Amino acid sequence: QVQLVESGGGLVQPGGSLRLSCAASGNIDSIYVMAWYRQPPGKQREWIAHITEIGVIVYSNSVKGRFTIARDNPKNTMFLPMNSLKLEDTAAYYCNAHCRPDNDSFWGQGTQVTVSS
């Protein structure tokens, strides 16, 4: 079992910045990839970025160049600094981890990001 807790959401103006964090606990040695997803109001949850245990990073086109994913392994924390925020970035943001040996998937409770003037 892995437990994930997100933090760092809030209200920000267009063009502003926020940094999300995801703290992992439990059987963290089993994690081989961590990811960020988001769910805009009234829409389906979508993948936005992931980082593997060997540091391979992939971004969705919607956030590439504005968001950065990073993982601080000794502190078991994943970050998502977000810059140049747009109205359409408004969403609940979720942390996800995939674990060995059965590819079990774990989710955090989410943190709300609202971009509004």
C-alpha cells in the first residue's frame, strides 16, 4: 500500500504560479512511476505528466513548457511547479503512483487549483 497526499493548491491570477507537492508514504520502494493528473470542472480526469524511477519525464502538450515535474526521492515527495497559469488550468489536481509487482495504482485525495482574475 502507498499513501499519497497532495498540497499546494489555491487561487491564482492568470499568468501566476503555484507549486504542488505530493508526499508519498507506505511501501514507497515499490513505486516505479509517479504522475500528475487533473480533472477540470465537468470534465474527465486527464494525465498531464509523469516521472519514472530512473528519471524519465513526459508531459502532455497542454502543460509542456509551463509545468515542471520533479521528484525528491530522499524525501519521498513529488513536485509540480506550475508557471504561466491559464484559466483552463483550473482543475482538481491528483497525484498517482504505480507500484510493483502488480501495477497497482494509488491516488491522492486531490488539491484544487483555481485560476481566475
